[in-house]
Amino acid sequence: MSSADYVVDILLILVILRQLRPSEVSLRSALLPVAIMVWAGFHYLHGVPVGGNDVPLMVVLTLCGIALGVLSAVTTRAWETAGRVLARVGAAAIAFWVIGMGFRFAFAVYASSASGGQALGRFSAHHAITGAQAWTTALVFMAFGEVLARVALMQARGIRLQANAALAPGPEAV
């Protein structure tokens, strides 16, 4: 793993920790995770292998990422106050996010080791996965699924909370 790999993985893990304190849900709050994801896409995706069982591997890991992103978002507390939507993560939201991001980090460290690389090579050959690029693509798609699912769901919740606040009756004029 390169130092850039460590930085990206750590940044994606730290993204969730920004919401330990209440923070605003806005388009601006979505910029950092999406920017990291776009950078990772340009850095890691060099074609999408489609041989053997590469596509099923990518689908399964993408669905896992989406599930973890949804679980992280729905376990995040969000509320409207004074025209702003705020969110705060709890233990469950952090756990779901870190499970996905941490899994990819641990997988990359394991795959980079001599014994891990050999075991992964045997597993790939046995399951008709064409090589390292298939794993890289599947893991990047997993991150994309997790980031996009969480960001989209949090943005949708923010829009819904603002709309509900706008429709709520205000104090009666005397």
C-alpha cells in the first residue's frame, strides 16, 4: 500500500467522526466524502474487468457498501432547528461506516502482505476472479456504494426535514 492509500482510507474513516458533534446537513457537507470518492475513482479505477466472476464480485461488494451506507445514515440522528438541518452520529452509525471503510483498509493491508497475496491469489483462481484489478475495482465500488448511499440518504432526510418545518404551523399571531 502506498501512503496515498493510507491517507484515503483514513480520510474516509474520519469523515464520519466529523459528525460526533452536531453538524449541518447541506450540499457543502457532502463535498468532502464525494470529493474523496471522485479522487479514488480516478486513482484506482483503470478499467472494469468483466472476465470470470469479476462482475458478481463487484455486485456483491457494491451491495455490501450500499447496505452499510444506508445503515449508517438511518442510524444517524437528524433534526431541524432554526431553518437548518443538523445531524449527529451515534455508536451504531459510526460502527456501520467503519465496518465498511475498515474492511477495505484491512483487506488492502492483508493483500499487500506475502501470505495474504498468496492466499488471495489461490482464492481468486479457485473462484474465477481474474486478478488484482478486479479486487481493486470491487473494493472501490464498495466504497462508492457506501459513500453515495449515506450522502444521498442524509441529503434526502435534510430536504424532508426542511420541508416538514416549512409546512409546520408557526406560532399564532396575537
